[in-house]
Amino acid sequence: MEELFVLILSNELSGMGIKVYTICPVWVQTDKGGENATLTIEESVTQIVAFALRDDSLNDRFLRHGELIPW
């Protein structure tokens, strides 16, 4: 269902230059993730922001650790 929503939203907003994608933040050291999680909040946010600021045509995709994940 999420894939369909992202694809539809991406299509609807593409004319406005808005990218739509899904990002898995992975296991993050939060209250829920705990201190043994693989990434700090800062590391996770840095990866997410770096992807969001990429100047390429990636759209309607699913990513984890900056890597494309097949729907």
C-alpha cells in the first residue's frame, strides 16, 4: 500500500519539482531503539538529509542507508 501511495503522490507532485520517496531510518538509538542500535540519531538524520539534498532524478523510491531497496 505504501508503494502505491508514494507512486501516486510522486506522480501528482512531479510537475512542482517535489520529490517523494520513502526512507527507512534503520535501527536508531532512540528511546524505542535503545542504546545498542546501530546508528545515532545524528548519523541517521545526516544520511536522510544527504539523500534529500541529492541533485538527481531519484523519485518514488524506497531507501535504507542511502541504498535503493526494491519495493
